[in-house]
Amino acid sequence: MRQTAHEKGIEIKEIGFDEDHVHLLVSFGPAMSVAKVAHALKGASACQLFRKFPWLRWKFWGGHLWNPAYFFDSVGETSYENLEHYVRNQGS
């Protein structure tokens, strides 16, 4: 994810892992949409994991590593510090 983010001009500020999902705190410019960011990061990470662990392809969602859904929130009503704390403390 970090390599793809760098290539696409996305800054990953925090990554938090829980049992069955990942939370990311990212920053990107106005030329890129939330959907494009989610697609780029999910797609690249799935490709790399499937190359290293081919059996995963058939384990999840009929050949897809990630569920197509995603949740997005922005700094506004929620402060950056609250989002950072939330992502950093996943799974604890």
C-alpha cells in the first residue's frame, strides 16, 4: 500500500488493523477522488497478496480480497487528532 500510495501521490499517515479490516488515515490532493484512492490501495494490495499467497484468491469473496465497500470520513466535524487516535488504536 505504501508503494502504491507514493506512486499515486497519496500520503498514508496512519494504518490501523482490526480482526477483519484495515483503517487508513490518508491525505491526497483534490485531483483524486475518495473512490480512486480506495480502488488504488485495495487493488494494489490484493494483487501483491495474491501473488505471494495464491490460495487467498479463493478464500475470500469469490476471488476478491477486499469487500467492495469502504467508509470515508474527513477532518471537519471530527478533528484530525480524533481520527488519528481512532486509526492508531484499532484492535486494542
